[in-house]
Amino acid sequence: MSNVNGKRFLKPGKYLMMGNVAMAEGALSSGLKFFGGYPITPSTEVIEHLAKRLPEVGGCCMQMEDELASINAVMGASLVGAKAMTATSGPGLSLMTETISMAANIEIPFVFCDVQRCGPGTGFVTVPHHNDVGLTRFAGNGEFEVIAFAPMSCQELFDLTITAFNYAETYRSPIFILSDAYLGHIHEVVNIPPKEEILKRVIDRTIPEDTTGAKFTYEDINTHKLMIPKPYIVGTEFCPPLIIHLPHNQDGILMPEENSLRFMKIMIDKIRDNIDKISLTEEYKLDDAEIIIISYGLPVRASYRAVDIARKKGIKVGIFRLITVWPFPKEKVKKVVAGAKAIIVPEMNYTGVIAEQVERVTDLNIPVIKVPKVATLHHPDDILRVIEEVAK
Amino acid sequence: MSDDVRYPSEKPEHPYFDSSFSGMLLGTLVSRFCGGCGYGSIGQLYTRVFEDEKLDPKLYPLVIGIGCYSQIFFLVHKNAQKMLTLHGRAPAIATGMKMANPKMKPIIFSGDGDCLGIGGNHFIHLCRRNLDCILFIFNNSIYGMTGGQAAPTTLYGAMSTTTPYKMFEPRSDGVELALAAGASYVARTTVAHPRTLMKYFKKALKHKGTSVIEVITPCVTYFGRKNLDNLGSKGEKGEIMDTGGKMFEWIKKNSIHINQAKFMSKEELFNKYIIGEFRYNPSKSEYSEEYKKIQNIAMKGD
Amino acid sequence: MKKIPKLIINIEKGFSLMLNQHRCQGCEICVSVCPTGILEMSDQLNMRVAFLPKVKEGKEKYCTACKRCEYACPIWAIYIVPEIENEITVKKEEAKI
């Protein structure tokens, strides 16, 4: 990949890019300064690409001794004010959960890319299987909320990474990008916008003027709304006197045990109150649809084809696509699902993590049909067969 | 809060009371350590060096692992930027901090279980990379916070809650591990030699590279009260070390300076602590400077 | 704020050894660390029901203010304080320790 003498932004235009590389470039465009990682198929290309590109922007790409050290180095870098990120796969994520839980407590912004691979245990390493979707929701001990993106193309891998870094800066909770083995390795055309356009979207890490303000999320006394301040930076005045991952108040001083419920409320509600701003969804031919396909990630691409064919046959079917899988937009899905004849949820896992979430909000007489696929992609005919069955 | 009846902070106070975090936060000195524990004095020595050397708190963040010493943030300097991290992961977090902000020099407080037990892998690679930081290993040869279990450094034949039939495993030696891994400044001292501890700390502040300082500290509650003081020496009749003073005597009896240890045989050095400076190699290349060269090459373009 | 009892008042060298009575935990570290061995445990109890250290009979003048007890005390209870303003006025200029 030729780059204009190592600048943070690539020359605007169309590039044929691998998924993992597109995500790495998206991170660079949003000001990535530190990457800690460990080689693991299928996410090794991220660290290989950044090992060459990060030093060019004055950043640091470190291959650590194991995944535990990688996520902790990322947290150390983010503590010190550098935009940081790590990329791993299923087994790496399960090693990193303790640190994610700590980062959620002390509200450290970082972006975590999980290039999912098949099966529990080692599994088939080069085939996709959206089995970590459940794990990312509860990625660590304790209760906290996460935000998880599910891109479905290399272009989205580039754009959603910039949104992910912005969410990390504003909501300061763990941010996941749920890519997978195929999406990370396919080469697609990615349209890189000009520098000015990207810079308009990027939120930078800066400390506020009055450094005596709150350092952690707190509840405003009169408006009872949760205020999320800008992330603190160790090594500047805007830093709490003590960073301790126990329930704390807005300045980082310990809270007595009986206030732990209030601390949990702050940790969870800071995402749930902003769910309208956070959750990104997409609709396709949904206005007069009786059968609704709800899905995320790669299966959506096959669903487009299936919907077009079914529409020609006169079946009213549409797609409601989740771009941010977590937090699950309960209210929005409830509105979409009301009055539907049937719901079809094609997912690349057998248990149907999101299918169960959809069942939670649909009333009982509307059938929710799972279309599971593991290690192989959905073919449009698989989904088309289910649509025709339901339409009878 | 300063005239709190429970612990009246009478005047005149300790010369470094005003610069301690607990002095500023609570108005009185709260030390949550057991009577006779060595961490209280280590906190004081850190505050002394921090105050005397006028360290810039922005450049010397304090990364504290998990263990009894985690409560030391009450006693360390009030301006120091202190953070508690996960058990064993402090060296990895310090690596991330140093590489993201190369002007910093993190100071890591770690314990013998924290550094040689769960965090062994991060400790080895921290020394291998020779990252510019100071790593303290507080060796009280027991897991104190969780109630006195055996640690990788527990002496042979010692009693603990998980070795009711006396410790039989060979113990791991933090200094040998650091030397083998490649740390550029390695030293060991004890709390009973507070001045040398401050001297090593000041020398480590000026040293470019990983400085590993192991500090032998007594743990009266879970190690001293459960063991006799003839642990290090065979044949003598021992008595229970149930106060700080007795443990200090045992530490002084059991620590042998490195120059004297050269003339002693393996049997004589069994269960003994060798104190002194093991390696001081300022010329070894420091990790972040090496990476700076790579950044300069990369930033010049293709 | 009541005055702390002083273990040693040394006017020539201008320092005094203080013991913060109710903070002391009675751990005997200062007794063991003192190089001239002038401290010993007394049978006086404080609010923490711990025995307090005291200076041996007639050994006050051997204290050289080396501050080893101050360094080693885990609860920062025993410390050297320069003897400037006190009931007993010091005729020399301020003593620098």
C-alpha cells in the first residue's frame, strides 16, 4: 500500500483493501497512537500493517508477550492520553476479559477489535463464526455496558472504526468491533474520503480548561441526567488523585459499600440513557413489509439478494439491520416488530444470540425463525426458502 | 477532621506528615498495615525521596499491583499520580504508559506473589526489553492480603496456611530472574537497611533502563507468628517471631551482603537473602530510545 | 492540641525525639533498629492497648539523631524534631539537623 510519505491519512480515492487493513487504516485516520497486540489468526494482519504504519505517525505498535500484556499495555497507553486499540480473536478476548472489566470501572476509552473465528476452544481458525457476540456483551466480571459494532464490508470496517473511536471518547465504556475471519481477509474496494471530511468527524483526546471538574460519570443534582466528562489523562492536571477500580464517586474517591448500587446504576445507565444516540440501525424495504428479517454482519448481504427475489414474487419482506449489536435497541425493535406476520433472524451462530433478544420483545403469537449457519456463509437461497415457507 | 478523637494527630507531627496522601485527605495518618509490617516505612521512604528529589508528579506515575502494599497509597506522596492495577499486570500497564508517553518513567510497586507468581511473564519481558522504569518487588515471602498462603518465595520449611506440612517447594529468586531476563540495574535490600533502600531508589531514578529493586519486608501477622526464627539457620533453637522487632532481627541475621556471600558455600547460603547491588549496566540500550530511532526512520518517509 | 511527651530533649545538638503515643502499635521495630540500642519496651499502654517504647535509664545522651527509628517505624510514630521553639529556649541560633 503506497502511502503519501507516512502521513496519518491516505491519499483520498479508491483502494483495494483487506478487511483487517481497512480497519487499521480507519484507526489511523481517527488518530490511533498506540497498538498492543499478539499474533493470532485471523487478526494478525492488523498488527503487521500497523507495525509499519504506526511509527510513521509517531505512534507505537507493540507486539507484547501475550494477550494479557497487550490489553494492559493498551490500557496503560489510554490512561496516558493516547488513543489505543487492540485486535484479537476469540481465545484472546477470553484472556482479556479481566482487564476489560477493570477498564469499564475506571472508564478508560479504548477500541477492541474481535476478528471472530469458529468454535469454542481453538476451533477452525480461518472460518467465521459469530460466537463471541454473547461474550462481548458480558466481557468480564461485574456489570457494565458495552457498545459493539457489526460491520459487513471493508468500507464499513473503515468508517465504523472512526465512529468506534468517537464513541470511546464520548461514552468511555468498552467498544467492540465484531469483525470475523472472512470479513477480515476479503479484499474489497474502500473509498477513502479526503482528510478534511474525516477530521470533521474525529473527536480528539483533549483535557478541558478547568481541570478541577469531575473525572468520572456522575448524576447532575438538578437535572438528574448522567454527565459523562472528558476522559482524564495521567501525567496532566486533569487526573484524579487516585485511580482505583472500586466503586468511586466523580472524583475517584472510594464510595462506601451501601452506595455500590448507585455506582452500578451510573455504569449501566450512562449507556442505556443515550441508546437513541448510540444505536445505529438500517432499514431496507421495511415500510410495507409483513415478514421482517433482523440481522447483523455478513448474513445481511445474502438477505438483500433474498429480499429482492422474494419481492419479485410478490412477498412483502424487508430487512432491519443492526449496525450496533450492543446495546440492543429494544424500543426500536419493538416498534418494527409490532404487526409483523413473522420474524426471520439469520445468524452465524447456532444459539441465535440476537434471535433471543428479538424474542424478548416480540409477543408470543409472532413466530421468530432462526436461520443458523456456522463456519459457512448464508446463501440467498437458504433465506429465500424460509421466506417462502413462512409466506404460505 | 484533624482533631479526630480516635487517632488524635498531636502536634508537632512527623516531618513528612503534610506531604502524605492520608495527611492531606484525612487530616491524620491512617496506615492500614498490621503492627510491625514493613510497608509503612516503605511508604515513608518513597514520600521522603519524592519530596527531597522534588520529583515532578507528572513524569513519575506510581503503578501499584494488588497485595497488602496496595494500601500504601494512603502513605505515599500526596501529589504522586497513583493507580491500582490488576494482580500481576502492573509491568504490562507501565509498558503501555511508557511507550505512549516516552517522557514518563513509571514506578511500579509489586509484591513477590504479584511479580514472581501471577505476573511472572510480564516481569520477565519487562526486564528483557529494558524499559525505562523502576520495579520494586516487596518480598515478604507470603501472600499477606489473602491470609497467609505460601508464595513462590516462601522459604523452605516455613509454615503457611497452604503448607501445613512445611513448605517443600524450592523458592524462586527475583534477583536471579531479573539478571537472567536482562534488567540493567538489579539490587536487593531490606527494610532494616532503610538508607540503602533510599540510596538505591535515588540511583534508579537517574538510571536509564529497567531497575529492579527487591525489598525484603517482614510480615508479622502471617509469616512471623507462624514460624520460628531458626528458619534460616539449622540446628539453633528457634522462637516464634511474633513482633516486628523480632522479625527485623531475623531479617538482619539472614541477610548477607553480596561481597561476603562470595566466600560462603551453598549450604551456608541456604534460606538466606543476599543483599547488595547485583548489576549496574547504564550502557544497555533503553527500549523507548530504540523505538524512537525506528520512528525517526519511519517518519522520514519511504 | 495537647503537647506530645518527648522521649529525649537534647539541647546542645538541638533536637528532640518524639513519640506519637496513641498511634504507636507497639511493634518493637524501633527498639531493634536503634544502632546504639538505647530504646526498650515500657509497660505503659496507650489507647491502642500497645506497649510504648521508652529510653533506657541514663542513655538519653547516646542518641545521635540518626533517624533509623524514624525511617523504620511503620506507623510514622517516632521521629526527630528540631528543637527550635519550646518551653526551654535555645540560646544558640537555630540548630540545623
